Amino acid sequence: MSNKVLSIGTQFPAFKKKAVVSIEKGKEFMELTNEYATSKGKWTVMFWWPKDFTFVCPTEIAEFNKKHSEFTDRDAILIGASTDSEFVHAAWRRDHNDLKDLKFPMLADTSKSLAEELGILDSEEKIAYRATFIIDPQGIVRWVSVYDLNVGRNVQEVVRVLDALQTDELCPCNWQKGQETLTTQLSMN
């Protein structure tokens, strides 16, 4: 990567992009901004994939969709994104059984400007890496994960990290929601 990936503690950039929110005729599209979640006082989990109509990508998108209620239960809004257009997103959703009933928007970064600003645009192919950003309700990036183009991510790990961040405490390796944090242990000593 020639770009520097946007890092933790940074304000997530402002954006205004088209997104696919439905496959129902006339209700497919909406405009999405960086304030989509933060204006509601919610966390944002934005995950990127390289290309529509590929093989690894729908497995991840479908898994995020299966876990959608786990994110909403944690006051987090999911946004999926790639550099494909909203029309390609809509066609892919109509064409792929696992994508027809998505519960989150598919953002279209056709100008590639947001992917470039985030530092996740592959310099050769000009497509986004598999990147995941957890953004707090103030719009600050709290976690970033970037994978190579051909490796799928672990969605349960994204949920686990969100849980840990929301405790605002010290969480040890492999910590799971409901377990004691290090902060609690240290305060007992």
C-alpha cells in the first residue's frame, strides 16, 4: 500500500455517498453521510470489500448480515462499502441469494475518494482492501483492521472488539463480553 491507513484516534472523514438499502423497485438508493450513525449517538462499523460479484466477499457480507442484530444490540450501525457503483451493488443484491435481504446499506465509493482518504485503496487495481473501521459515537476511529484482497475476516472478532471498546476498560487477550476486565481486577488489589 502506498497510502497510510487512517489510524486510531483520528476523526473519520466526512463523506456523502450513494448507498443501496433495498432491492424494492423505487426504494433501492439513499444518500449516506458520515453522520449516519453518529447523529443518533451510535457506533459505526464500516467494513469494505474489494469487488462485487466475487467469491470471498459475499461470505463476509452474509456473515455481517447474520450478526446484524448483535451489532444493533450494541448500539452500532453497520455499513458495508466498496468502490463499485450503487447500480452494481443493487444488481449483485438481486442476483445473489445471500445478499437479497441485507439489513444494512451498501455504500458506493465510485470516485474511490473515501477509500483513498482511508488509505485502503490498492495502488495497482484501485479497489479497496478488506478493511474494517469501528468508529465511536463522536466519529473517532477506535479500531482498524486491514486484510489482503484474498483473505476473509472473522466477523465474530469485530463483535468482540466492539464489546471490549464499549467497556472503556482494560480488556485482556481473548476477553469476551461478560468476563471480568483487567480494570476490575486491578481495582480489587
